Amino acid sequence: PDCSVLTHINYAFGNVNKTYAGVTIQYPDRLRQLVGLKKHQEIYVVLSIGGWTAGGFSEMASTDRRRKAFARDCKRIVKEFDLDGIDIDWEYPSSSEAGISSSPQDIDNFSLLMRELRKVLGKEYLLSCATIADARFVDFKAIEPYVDLVNIMMYDVGNPPYHHAALYRSEKSGRVTAQEALQVHLDAGMPVNKLVLGVPFYGRSVKDFGDTSYGALVKRTVVTRMWTT
């Protein structure tokens, strides 16, 4: 990629391992290739852990011992791969919508997990998380002291004929718009300088959703930092 137009690359994905006490990485050699880009351009490379249908979070975050072990393994990976930080993409605390296990205690445990990650990673590494566009499932006031960035997943919020990433409210917008997503995150206690808006560079067609499934689509997304004036 042309790194002159990039500031951050989030590599997807790592996963919670089977013992709920560490991380596995999909295609680690690819990650090393991405880190190699730092030799030619000032850029941050971060490992995203999780993703849609990626489970193990609820079990991992449920005890202090597992949270500590997971955070230590994140620190190990950051050092081993010369990364600039960790991104947590738990979709979503207290929800089994993605077919993963969940618990009513997940939201509080997620806050404890972010606190532990910040403690172990220290201030020199980035810590971020991905959040659903309508800002559910996270206690933002609780995690705000620990995170550098919150990546708002402002896409896939509506199926055709509704827009899956509308900027403003209309009769064709999905369940939430970009304007609304930013506002609910602000109202929930996250400062604007920590918000990143996920922008999809792909569309959806009626054909893709004829059977109401997502279909085999190749997605390319970028994120744009939101600034105040």
C-alpha cells in the first residue's frame, strides 16, 4: 500500500486462544510483512483481536487471572512483532448476536479488561477498541481513561434498499447514521479527539441480500479521524 496516505494499519485478526489466557494470530508472516512497512514510512501497525463471530472474550474477561494473562500475552506479541499497540474488536460484550458466548457481566468485565491492558501495555503503546455504531454494549465513561481511540463501525447498519452507511437520516437510511453514531458516542462520554469513524469503500446490492445473508463479499474499509474545528 501507499503508506504516504496512511497513518495507522489495523491487522485483522488475532483471536483469544483456547485457554482464554492469550492470543493467536492469523497468518503471522503477513503481520511481519506489514510491520516491515515501518522501515520506509512513519506508520503505526496495530493488531486487532476479535472480529465478527470471534468468541472467547466473555470467558477470558470473566476472571482477574485470565485478564492479566491475556494482557501479558498482548504485551509479548507487541514486543515480538514490533507493533505499536492492540485493538480489541469484541462484537459485542453481553451480546450473542454473532453466535458467541456472552454474559450480563461482560460490559463491566470489558472495562476491567481495558484497564488491565493499559496497565500492562503502559503509555508507550496504543490501545483502541471497535464499537457498534449505535454505541451499545460499552461503558464509555469507564474505558475513556484507558483508550487512545474508539473505532466506530459505521457500516453494515442496513440491508438494501436501505443504505448501510448513511451520513444523515433519510427514508432510506439504516438503523443509525454517521451523524447519529458520532453523537451517541459523544453523549456516552467519549471525547471527539478519540473517535475514529469507520467509512466503507464498498456497497450492498439487493442481489447480495436475496437470501438475507451477507454473501461472499470482499470488503475494503478505511477509517477517517474526526477533528474538531
